[in-house]
Amino acid sequence: MVRTENLINLKFIILKNLLLLICIILNSFTAQLQNLFFPSPEKSVEIITQLLKSENWSTLSNYYYTIGVNQELIDSIMSGEYFLRREMPEVAHPAGFWKYRHPFPPGFNYSSHEKIKENLIKVNLIIEIDQGEGLTQVGKASFLLKKFHEGYKILPEQPQEETRIN
């Protein structure tokens, strides 16, 4: 009788742990499939900056519009590889802007946005770096958003305009 109770308790514990494991896996899978939208082009810059600084690739990847994008690029976005460069280019700004490949380096601020065509928005960014002695270095960057009824999503593929510091 005691052995049967122990066996029942063991089965219950195994089932409970299995159910917990299934919940954890489903929760992780669901987090990867969230369909997130930015409320505005201005807000997108704030949110992206926070996600880049915290290296929260799984959340940032859910703001990307990936329909029609090849699986290799989707995997790169999901893993975070898409957002960072591994090797420093020959000419690189000492502030480390080179590290960020897409959508833009943290430190840049919203400047303006413009409608490129129906449901396609170009977000323009700017950074001003005080060089001392009254000199200011100005950097510009941009990225594209696709507009939906729910909000805005980042487009991963675009003619990539390199970040320029003048």
C-alpha cells in the first residue's frame, strides 16, 4: 500500500514538473512570436535605444517586419547577430558607433520623419558631439518603418545608408 502511494506521488510530481516545463517552453516560444508595434516614429527611437543598450534582442526582433524576408536573415535578427558588428572597420568613430549595424547606434536622437511612399516612413536621426572649443560634430543616420493600423514596424532590408559623422 505504501509503495503504491509513493508511486502515485512520484507520478504526480513528474506530471507537475512536466507541465511546468511545457509552460516554460510555451512562454519562451510565445515571447519570440510577439507582434510588437511602435506607437509613433518618435517613440520608436526611444524604445529601440533602450533595447539596444540592454541587448534585448528577442524583444527588439519582434518590432521587425519579417514577412517575405529570408530565413537566414530572420535567424540573424532573432539571435541578435543582425544588430552588432564583430569587427571594427578601418575608419571608426571613437564613440563606438561602428558596433551597431542596425537600426542605429544608441546616442542618436530623433530628428524628423518623412513619408517615402504609402505606409513607408524614413526616420531621420541626429547626434551632436561637443568637440570643445566651440566645435560640434554632427552625425546623421536613418532607418525605415512600415506603417500598419496597429502602429509601426522596422524594415530589416533597405539600401543601408552608413552612419555619417561630419
